[in-house]
Amino acid sequence: MWDILLRDCHVATMMADAPYGAIRDGAIAIANGRVAWVGPARGCPQTEARSVRKLDGAWVTPGLIDCHTHLVFAGNRAREWEMRAEGKSYEEIARAGGGIVSTVRATREQSEGTLAASAASRARTMAREGVTTIEIKSGYGLDLENELKMLRAAARVGDLAMVRVSRTFLGAHALPPEYANNRTGYLDLVCNEMIPLIAREHLADAVDAFCETIAFTPAETERVFAAAKAHGLRVKLHAEQLSDSKGTSLACRYGALSADHLEHVGESCIAAMKMSGTVAVVLPCAFYFLRETKKPPIDALRKAGIPIAVATDCNPGTSPTVSPLMALNMACTLYGLTPEEALAGMTRHAARALGLGGETGTLEPGKSADLAIWNIADPAELSYWIGADLLRGRYLKGRLVHEAQP
């Protein structure tokens, strides 16, 4: 017996065999928290279901997946945004106590419970736009106690906001003030103390690093990746955002799940991504907020057959957005993705970027019943509307966790 049968709907399975994997006049059966059957309603087996819901022609997609966020943090950097608008340089802002150091200071001062509550509030806003899975990075603690605090807070967000959470350790995000003149000492802390403990306590699913001229070198990043691999953790990388450091090639040598940003990625790194199966994660909201002009080479990534995921990069400094649908719109308007590519980037490819491709991201039998139900006439509307209230309902692991008021 099925638990739920959804009828009178159109289904965007996001399988690659047709545009959007679309099934018009479809049906979806759910049993034990998983998709039991999906297909045209006329072919639906005559299996009894405990609950039958008619959706009045709504579209059903996989739940959206935001595969790159820094959702746990304290404070905000609105004043820095105002200072940039007034013409202040990054250096001037940093001298005034701004930049990542200000977020680190504020995050260290907050309790785990307070951080979890504020992050859950942001996650709930994302969930109201159809998100069922969110990746959350650490990286604003930058010492053992506070990095662990951030990862524990991230875990609590799942229950508080009714979303699936994937946690990423980003200790190699920046140098904390107390290690400003001791880069080797901080990397020793990350590699020899933080990563072993995080792996042993199962506090993260992957390890990330910021490989850039203003952050960590490729050689320093490799130390972090080697430690992660030694302790059984997958890796991903903030790569090629500001310069062509070849960090992406390094990440691919370690079988990285994803390389993210990629505005300056070159041909050799794209070839490495193709060989390793690494997903390209593009972050158009950060591009917009920073007023960048160098775009990721979308055409080159397409031609190479690289999966392109889309994420919000929600963070207080460079992408203060909690709107995944805005990220879809910006991926189309700023980067030239098609609406179908953008939606695949926040479902199928985003799941792969988190190592969850076998669990979620498409609607097919055996996968988790993570669904979003939309009041739209066509899937392209998800990247077309700006600020519209489109979500009708949301299922997580087969459970209805959100239903819009009529």
C-alpha cells in the first residue's frame, strides 16, 4: 500500500531524457518516505493509497537544493555595504574593523543556540521558496571551539526549519586575527586538530577551502585536502573567484565534489573537471552583489559537459540573499543559463555537488520524496518571476512540511 498518491498534476522529474523530464498529466506515489512510482496518470497502477491528493494542475518538482551557503553567522555587514556605496575601498573597510574579521568576532560572541535560531530563520525563508536541502559551511569561528559550535548549530537547523542539512567544514576560510603572523601554525591547527576531531565526531560531510590570492595558496590548500582525505572526508573548493590560481585542478586531483565560483577558471581546469566528474557551482548573487564583470565561462563548461549547479552563497559579506528563486533568475539573466539549466542546477546537479545524487535531486522511484509543489503553468516560471509567491506545498522525506494558505 502506498502512503500518498499525488494526482492531477504535472511533474518535472528533472531526469535528463526530456526537457525538465516533464510528465504532463502525471502522478506520484510515495511510500516509506520515498518515491514509489512516478509517471503518466493514465498508467498509474491500481495500488491502494492511504491518502490521495488532487493538485488541480499544479507542477511538482524535486525540492530545491541550495548547495553552497554560509548560513550560520552572527551580525551583518550592512554598514560595509553602505561604505562601499560611499566609495570606500576594501582596505579602508578592513582598517575600520570590517571584512570577515567582523563576522568572526560577532560569531564567536554568540551561543550555539542563538546561531542555530538565526540560521533557521534564514533557512525557513529559503524553504518557503521550495528548498528541501541546504548545505551549510562553517568558517566564521576559525578556532576549534567556535568551528565546532558552528557545525553543531548547522545540524540543529534541519529540525528547526524542516530541511535536510549537509555540513561542510571551512576552517581554511581566512586567517583568524590571533594567527595573522603565523599561517603555518593555523594550518597545523586545521589539519592536525580540527579535521581529525570533526571526522571522528561526524560533524561534517565534506571539507572546503578558500584558495585565492587573498586567502590560501594552492600548496596550503593541498595540506587541507590531504588531511581531509586521510580522515575519510570529501572535499570541495572556493576556486578561481578572483584569479586563475589553478585551485580547481588541485581540487580535481583530490576528487572534489565541486569547485565553486569559477569566474576565472581556465581551459586546463575545465578539462580536469571533466576527467574527475567535479561539479561546477556558480554563484550569481555574489557576482551581482560585488558588481563583478568577469563571468564564469558557461559556454566552455557546457561544451565540456560539466554539470553546472546554482546556489545562493548566502553570507553576510558578499551575498546576503535568502532567495533561491532569485539565484535562478540571476543565473539566467546574468550568466545566460536557460531556465531548464538553472532548475537542473538547483536540483539534479546540486544534489551531485553534495554527494547526494543517489538520494535526492530528481523524482524517480527509490529516491527520497523531497518535493516542491508550485502554482505555475510552466517550470520556466521558477526563474522568471521575481518576488512572486509560487510555492503551494513542500514534502521532505515523504512528509508534508509546508502547505500554503489558500
